[in-house]
Amino acid sequence: MRHLDLNLLYTFKTIADCKSLSLAAQRLHKTQAAISIQLKKLEDTVGKRLIERGYHSAELTPDGELLLQYARKLLALSNEALHTLTTEEVCGTVRFGIPDDYASAFLLPVLQQFTRNYPDVRLKIRNDISQNLFSGLDNGELDLALVTQRDTDVGGEALRREPLRWVAAEGVDITRDAPVPLALYPHGCGYRRHILNALSSAQRDYYIAFECTGVMGVKLAVDSGLAIAATSEPLIQPNWKILDAEEFGLPKLGAVIIELRVGRDEPSQAARYFANALRNQLSLV
């Protein structure tokens, strides 16, 4: 009887995160040939081609995208089972950075469970935009961060794709030919860059009506009718309407990638356990 090997799934997930067999080999401390053999074994097991190999890249096939969802869940359950069966004492401090929107959407259950399981670990959390969190990782101020993936580099671990939706308050009228009033996070925010690039590519005029530092600012801007926003589905409020991009002459935004980044130093045991808690939550919600 065929079964899915967790080691093969972890290798597959790493290739998907890195979008490159060579980068995945570096992260796993294996040769590229060994990585290719493991991928071939997994493809033989499921009877599907999972990754299209290019000269410099590796892209998921539709079957690969489907398997990746299951791989994340299975690996998360494996980590949870291991924790349940071990009684190892963990202590220390974890310096963690996260943008306000991701904190609002995902962080509370992670904190509740982690502090209950590891009461001797001290968490120091920094709420900031992704650009500042990248700097904090680089200069040694942070051990871990959840950030919006940048197009310019690799090295993070992709945990989740978040589709962006245009939203507005009920009753707000958006005219196709008028400049779009936007609520945006400050310069350096991955969402802001993604949204403005899409509007510029579509040659749709806009103006920034409300510059927000967090999700409460976006909520106020949209609720008041001063602006529309683009946000991820977990943050859409019940009193907002999702705008049809084609109907209102807005560009389709696709999705952003949420990734886990590790600081410049080798992560401590406490940081590794907290990273696992984040993986579990973001792969299951």
C-alpha cells in the first residue's frame, strides 16, 4: 500500500518555498541530486508531476499546488503530535516581529496555545510593517518575523497565500472614471506596494485618502466611506462589501505570500518551537 513519506513531503514543501531545487538543497544541507531523487520518489508515489523544473526555477503544477496544502497540514500535525508526546522544558526569550494585519488575523490563537505549552518562554513582540521587520532581522534585533514576501529576494519560508480583495462600505459609490480614494499602510508595506503596482499597471488613477498605521485605521477609513481598501479575507468586516474588480474598473490583485523569516543568528530552541507554532496555525486556518 502506498503512503506519503513525511521526509519527502518536507523536501517537496521546501522546494515549493524556495522555488528552486538548488536553493532548497542549500537550506536542507543536501546535494541537488539528492533533492531531485526525493522529488522523483514523491512524484512516483502520487503518480503525478508536481513541479515543473526550469533552468533557474521550480514552479508547482496544479497537482503540486493541491499536494502542498496537504503537505503543510500533515507536517503541522506531525509537529503537534511530537510536542504532545515530549515533556522537554523550554525556556528563553523569542523576539518576534509581525505586521498589524497579520497579527489581527492569525496571532491570538498562537499566543494562547504557545504560552500555555511553554510558560517559561518570554515573548517580545514587535508590531511593524514588513520593511522595518526585514531590517530588524538583518541587524539582529529580531529572531523571527512573519512578513510579506518581496519579489526581490528568496530565503524565507512561504507559509500562506492570501488573496487580496477590494472592499468598501455598503452604499459607497465607486465611479469607473474617477480617481480611486485609497486607504493604505505606510511606505515599506508589502500590501501597499502590491496595490499601487497593480493600479499603475492598469493605468487607473488614484489618490491616498487615508494613510493608516494599522487595521483599525483601515476599518475607520472604509467604515466612514472616505476610502476603499484592498485586504485579505480574514480581515474583511461583515458590514463591508467585496467589490467586483471588473465592474468598478479596478485591477485584479491576485495574492500576496506570507513568509516566515529567521534572523541572522542560529535560532534558539525557544525560537524554533515558536516557529513551529506559527507554521501549525497558518497552515491550518
